[in-house]
Amino acid sequence: MSEFFTGTTAVREGHRFDEDRLREWFADQVDRSARQRLAVSQFKGGQSNPTFLVESAERRYVLRRKPAGALLPSAHAVEREFRVMRALAGTGVPVPHMHALCEDAAVIGSTFYIMDFVEGRILWDPKLPGLARAERGAICDEMNRVIAALHEVDVAAVRLADYGRSGHYIARQIDRWSRQYRASETERIEAMEQLMAWLAARQPADSATRLVHGDFRLDNLVFDRASPRVIAVLDWELSTLGDPLADFAYHCMAWQLPPPFRGLGELNDAQMRALGLPTEADGLQRYRERRALGQLDPALWHFYAAFNLFRAAAIAQGILGRALAGNASNPHALEAGRQARQLAQLGWDRAQAAR
């Protein structure tokens, strides 16, 4: 689960590459002023794909690359990130301007892309501390508006009709993340075993097939500095064609996560409303209104919530596996990876609530 733009540091050991080779490529493909100056630093966040700030003589860019070392199948698909963000330019979904994709490993050792650096606010804590009550509500409603707009994108019109397979999204996701989990498993987690079996036995039909982000959460959005307006949606690595309700339920996972996660799970509805924050039910109702959807079976909603906690646990286990292998992109990956057990338990609790 990637985290962008938390300040930069010197490029970390294990992520270094030939900056002279990058300068040559960059000046030819992106910005000729790189010949006068090219400075590279690494963003401190980023669990999945190492992400760098590249500064030429004239402007700033972001370089996002696949990590070094052996990778799980279908993981770290920066090519897909590049394609989807380029396709969404000009739609109602704000994305950075994409400059170039390089699939020649001879340049820096792995595939990477270059996009604009977007100036704005990255907000980390879903409680939105330090903001006025009205702004908290406006920011949450703006997130809701943007994900609803994403799920209304005409994939054929933006040439993404072949971006994923139609139908059986939930079944394929359960299979994919179960395999990813097994590939990086380090210990038996009983709640995860129960959750995987429960999900596999209760797969619903997809609600629809739309473009889904896969990791739509507060800290993957850039907000305007002066207003509660999203100016860029980041981190499209997990995007595909899939079930929009599953994608929205992932966004709502912040409402379920208690400490030590950054979430709202320890607050009751009255406490959230006192802070100006919508409840999970409020957000779901607003999303349904925006997309003109009918009523949703509560048991089905619990399934989507449990499914997303399962997927988050599988991703956390993958982070732990990369950390133990020595090629995770974040120095705190071991700590993050150990959250797999707690996420699995939260998922199993939500599954039991669906009964």
C-alpha cells in the first residue's frame, strides 16, 4: 500500500541507480533542461513501488519504478498505473499529467514512469485534526464525489475496455489475494484461514463492471491547498475493471480501522458527527445517491467490508514478505507487515456480523 509525498530523503541503499544514465534519458524524453541540472531524492513513504522526486533546472517531476529483486506475479504494475492515469486525463477524475514510460531496464534497472509533481495537501489522518468542522465534512464529501465519478467513467470512451476482465471480479480477487498471501506467508493466522474459507463460500455476483482504483483512500489524494478539492488521485497500481461497490467498500475501510491504524474505528456515530465527519452509513447513502443506486442488502455490505479487510491483510503480508527478503521500499515495512494478523481478525469479525 503506497504512501506518497511525505517529504524526501537521500536515495536509500538498495534503491540507488545510475543517475547519469537517467539524466541522459530524461533530457531526451522529458525535459532538455535536465542536462543543466538533475537532482534525485526519494520520498519517505511508499510501501510498494519506490518513488522519487526528480528536479530539473526548470521544474519538478515524480519518478515511480518497480522495486528491485524477485517480485510476486502481477505485482508492482507501474505500466498499468501509467496507462490508466494517461487515459483519465480530461475526465472528471483528476490525475497528474503523465510524461513518459520507460520499460528499458538498462536505464535504471527496472521499468519506471515520469509524471508531474502535483503541488497540494496530502492529508494522512482520517480524523482530519486541525481542520474546521465544516472543512472535515467537505473533504469527506469531495472524496465521495470523486470515487463516484470514477465509477461512472465510460471505459470504452477512454480506451480502457480491455484494462481488465469483465465479470467474476470478486472471485478473481479472492483467488489472486489468497495466492499472493500464500506466496508470502510467514506464519499461520487462524483468522485469515477462516476468512478465506468464508469468502470463497459466499461470493456474490458482481454489482457491475467499472473502472476501480483498488486503493482509494485519503492519503492517495492530493487536495488543493486553499479548498477541499481533490486535484490528483495517486497510486493506481491496483486499478482494474471490477466491482465498484467493492472499491467503495475499500474506501470505507477507514471507518472500521481502530488504533494503531489511521482510522475512525474507535469513534461512535455521535462522535464522528460531532467532528463533522460522516458515518459509514452516511457515506454509503451519499454514494448511492450520486450514482442513482437502489437499496443495498446489509449482509452484502458486510461481505464487501470483510473482503476488503482480507485483501488488506494479504497486502500487509506481502509487505512483510518483501521486508524479510530485504527489498521492501519502506524502512518501516516490517512494522506495517505485522499488521496482517490484526487486519485478518477485523475481517473475520465483520464476516461474523454478516450472519
